[in-house]
Amino acid sequence: MTAREKALLLAGAVVAKNAREVLILDVQEVSNFTDFFVIAGGGSSRQTRTIADAGIEAVSKSGEKPLGIEGESIGRWILVDFSDVVLHVLQHEARAYYDLERLWNEAQAIELPELAGGVG
């Protein structure tokens, strides 16, 4: 599976768990540690954990496990590192505060196909 395919798989999995404002950023030109970010919003720590777990499960079905998971115990910002793709699941307040979209504004946003549940 390519990194782009993995990012799209993650986006679909998190949308299926009602993640909001799902965004894929292609950071290959501006980062030396990963190729894509998948950024998703959740309304509570329970929801962010559910969203992150859905992403982990989707990628794990292809035989790949995450290299690391951070923030799962608190659930405010969960980061799941798949090496070439990093999943960020943030509660709305944390997402607004850290504003990853602005921080990585030189990255190209990837158009998301119509995914179950809609994006945004």
C-alpha cells in the first residue's frame, strides 16, 4: 500500500467514526519525517480514542502496526505514527489552539473523495 493509499484509507476509517473536518496534507515537500498527515477532529476524549482506534484497525488489517501512539490516555490530541503517514486526532479546542493547518500551510491539501458520513 502506498502512503497516499494509506492516508485515504485512514481518512475513510475516521470519517466512518464521525470525525469532523478531516483533512489530508501532503507534507513530502516540507517534511523529512513523513509523507502525509491525516488530521481529524473529535468532540470528546472518548470520541478521539474511538476515531484513532478506527484508523489503527483499518491499517492493521493490511498487516502494518503503528510505530508509536501518543496522547491516548488523555485523548485531547492523539498522534498515531505509521512512518509514512501520521494520524492526528484532536478535540476541537486543541485543534483550534495548535492549528496544524496553519503550521503546515506550505503542504498541499489532498482532495478527499466522497467518504461515508461526509467530510467537514
